[in-house]
Amino acid sequence: MSSKKRTLDTFFTPTSTKKAKIEESQEPPSNHPTYPFPVPQLSQSILNGLELAPEVKGKVINDQPDLDLLYFQPYIPKDISLDLFRFLRQSLFFYKVQYTIKRGSVETNITTPRYTTVFGVDESSQFAPDGSLVDSATKRPIPKDRYKCRPRPLPQCLEALRMLTEASTGETYNFCLVNYYASGNDSISYHSDDERFLGANPAIASFSLGAKRDFLMKHKPPSKAGHLNTGDVPTLQAESKSLKLPLGSGDMILMRGPTQSNWLHSIPKRKGADAEKGRINITFRKAMVKAGTENYYTYNVGSGGVSKWDEAKGEVMPWK
DNA sequence: TTAAATAACACAG
DNA sequence: TCTGTGTTATTTA
């Protein structure tokens, strides 16, 4: 029998290289019955880097009507933001959600042009230490039929980021949505995060990791903006410019106050040099009622198969 | 300088 | 909130 001993030449090549290998944590991975597979904890070097976050003080952007942003450029220290990006891309499970929409009579199949995943549960419930769901008020197990979906707790790696974000924004969050844009061809078109289950003036913290992508914002048309436009007298709409923020790795933008009810945002497709590099977007938000939980698991997990980053292929692939 | 090629943008369905 | 298409802006030869 040939032994598994290393040959002479491999003995003299390093077993790990600093840049290719992602440092592993000694702590046990996060797991839960709803996870397709366990999620490793953050490495000590990333945890050390996060202690320095936010890297800079947030800059307030409120010089447009109904706009209130807090922009950290960056929030995650530059020297670990790419490590964090690679860690999350490699460690999380992702979904490519498909759904159908009806436009008048025609039904169209939509494949979302990005990968998504989601963790968290709305304010009516919470996760007990053992991972089960309990009612927030009574702390008793929730009725079996409260949710059609199966809510998942945040893994430690995202929980750490959530706590940091709460501390530096003065807000609280119970949901974490993660998007992976594989290339400049992946996108999200103009929309607002103004669902009723988020409440009136939701605060949403949005992190950008990996490739730089433009984040576009424009005011909603007057007919759809969240103003009570009741009077018969035509109101003079103050002119508002569109914004283009070049979100770099580690940047965080907090959207708060009247922003969601009055502004749209998007990540448009981009061609060219940086089109080949991936970007991860992490948002923290707070869903107030159970409808939010059902919505997020429908549109960010869906019912299709699990996908996972394939390091050899260099892309997210169907898992198993 | 000009014009073709490419990318961004706006809007309809 | 997607895709397609026509228009406008930018880049390049």
C-alpha cells in the first residue's frame, strides 16, 4: 500500500498561502434545522478588523427633498473588507428566485438577476437559545400555523455585523437580506423598500462588499411619493436631482426617515472591466409583523434549489 | 474633427 | 420589478 505521506517536493511547498486560503475559525459553525449546511464563524483576523469599524464617521446626505442618508465610506476597514466578502461568498447558501407576474393577460416568468438569501423573523416572534421560535410577548412556543415559511436565525457571522450596525446607527434590526451580484450583468431595477410591514419610516442599513457598483437614487414621481397630496391647490414640487453613489467594498449606507416612501433606488447593469467581479450586498432591516416574514422568505429564498459558491469553478452553482 | 461603436438611460409593455 | 427598444451620452479610431 502506498502511504499518504507527502512527497519530498510537496513537503517543501507551503501548505497554506496567505492570499488563496481563507482563514478558518476555531469556533464551531452556526447551524440550525433550517440551514442546508452549517455556516462557519468569522475568523479571528476578521473579528479583529471589525473592532475598528466603523472606519470613518458617517456623512449625512439630506440636501434633497425627503432624503435622509448616512453614508459610511467605508464602514468596514479596507484591509478586511475583501476577506469578509470572500468569506461570506464561500460560506452562505444562496437562491436564485423565480416567480411569475401577470401583465394584463400575459404571464411572464421572471428569474431574478442576482442570488439572494435571508435570515431573521419579524417582531411578533423571536428565536429562543435552543433555536426554536417563541412568541415575543409570552415567550411560549408559537402556534404551528403562524408561518408558512421556516424562519432562520442569523448565523454568528451576520449576527456580529448586525450588533455593530445597531450600535453605530441607533436602530434595531431583526432581518438580514443578502444579495450576490455575480457580474455587471446582475442587477436590481428601481424600487423602494417601503412595504407596510416595515412601518412608516423604516431604517435600512445596506453594506457593499467586493466589486464597486453604482447605486442610483431618484425621487418618486409626485403621484407615487409618500406625501399626502390632498389639496386642490397644485403644490410646487421642489426639484430633486438623481444621485449616483459609487459603492465600494466596505461602504455602508443607512437609508432612514422619509427616504423609502419618497425615493427609488437601483443597481443597474454595467458592462466592461469590473463586470466580472462579484459584489455582496447585506441589508439589515426591521419587519414589524408576520407578513414581512412570509414576504421575505418568498422573494429571497423561494422554493427552488440551494446554490453555493464553487471555488474551483469561480461561480455560484447549484449545490448537490 | 467626425463618425462609428459602445454604454447608459428612459420608458413602454 | 423584469425585458426590450429607441434615444442620448461617451469613448475610441
